[in-house]
Amino acid sequence: MKKFLRAAGYTAGTALLLLGLVYFIAWRSPKYYRTTTAHGAYPIVAFKDYNGEHPRPYVIGTSAVTVFGAAHTRDPKDSQIALIDSRWKALRPTVALVEGRLGFLLPGLMDPVKNLGEGGHVKALAAADGIPVYNWDLDKETLAHSLAKQFSPAQVALAQVLNPYFGQLRFGKPSDPAAFLAPFFGRAKYVGFQDSLRTVADIDRYWQRYFPGTDWRGVSDETALPGYLADMMAAGNDLRNQQLVAAVRELTAKGERVFVLCGSSHAFCVAPSFTSARAAAPLSATRDLADL
């Protein structure tokens, strides 16, 4: 009995040690960067006017900022990864801003790009250099509240729950859409719709209300979303792009050198805020611009 208890104790101790190691070495999602400086509207390209006709990646460079607008990838051999390294080395950033929550990762055991995309690579660079990483985006609740001023609670809730699925389809369709969506139903509570949107059957019902005769399971945000979802994406992206510019402006005002990782559409749309009087001039994929 004593041997059994001793063995059980060793096993439990080892398990606790491993859990402790995982807790301290695992990557967790970067915190949102919350601006504290009041500001007006910054010059951006409204997303409703965005046509996608620009180079990818779309990179804006200044003496204090690199905005790297990536074509989203999970391929470690993608040529963008080497370009990120080059631009990172040139800027020597003191702060990194990434798009999205990234998620959990065990460095050394999980590939950052395969698991988290190009944002994972930027996180790895920041970890190697010992600089902070933040999520430049608006948190989902703040965004939902802002969108609820223009759209109904049902419309906002449906989009909030389905948006991760629409984004996933560019990397492959989930084998079990219901299981994929399970973690996102809680977003409906942001607009008080949690009791009405709880299951895939609820999604099907509301989807047919707005998009009769179609199936959300085949919808990807790599192309234009249907109906009001396109208008909501445009409104949401405008809000998010304003937040991106505000975060960069606030950090550079503090003397930071900022490396921003975002989708190429975001980089294109915020370019006017980083080009001053030359906002209307066309930009190449890697053009260096004047100071802010």
C-alpha cells in the first residue's frame, strides 16, 4: 500500500510539474491594446470603397512604424515569412501589434505559423527580442456594441457567432461545423441575444430569415459576404482600422518603434493615415514613407 501511495505521489507530482511548465512556457493570447488618448477620425479608405486591387503583401514603412499587410497564411515556407523577418530586422521594433487573439501554443513543440499563422511568427520574433506584443484590434464586445447602433441584435449576434467560421474556410472547411462553432455562441450575449442563438438549429433558422435558400456552411470571407453581412463587415472594418491607427499613433507618440501585423486590406485602408499629404498617391508593396 505504501509503495502504491508513493508511486501515486510521484505521478501526481510529475503531473503538477508538467502543468506548471506548460503554464509558464505556453503562449497565451496577447492582450488588447486599449488606447487612452482621445482622438477624432483618422483618414482611412472606407471599406465600402475597397476593391482589393493592390499588391500582397502590402507593407508601409516609416522610421518608427512598419505596417505589414499580409495575405493570411499558415505555410512556414511562404515567402512573406522571410519578408517579415527582413522588415523586423530593419525596424528593430520595441512593440509589436498583431491582428486577432492568436491562441494557445507550446513553443518548441508546435509550429507558430502552422498553428497561428503569420501572427504566430511575429509573436515568436517578439519573444526572441523580449518586447511586448498586443492585439491592436477592438475586442469583440466593444465592436458588437458599436455595430448594434446600425444593425439589429439578431443580425449582430448571427455575424459574431459565424465570423470565425467564415474566416476558417480559407484554410479548409471544418469537419464538424457545430463543434467548431461551439466556443463562439457566447458572443451572442454581447447584444443580449444569448437565449435566442444557442444551437446550430438556431443559426439555420435565422440564416434562412436573412438569406433564404442558401447555406452558411459554404460561405467564406475570402470573397464578398452576402447581404447585410457585407455592410456589417465594412462598418466593422472601418471601426477596427480607426483603432489600428489610434494604437500606432499613441505608441509612436511615446517614442516606441512599432511593428504592426495585419491583413493586407487593413494595411491598404489605413495607408492615408501614414502618408500625410501624399495619401492619394499609389503605394508599392514595400514603399518607405515619410515620418508620421
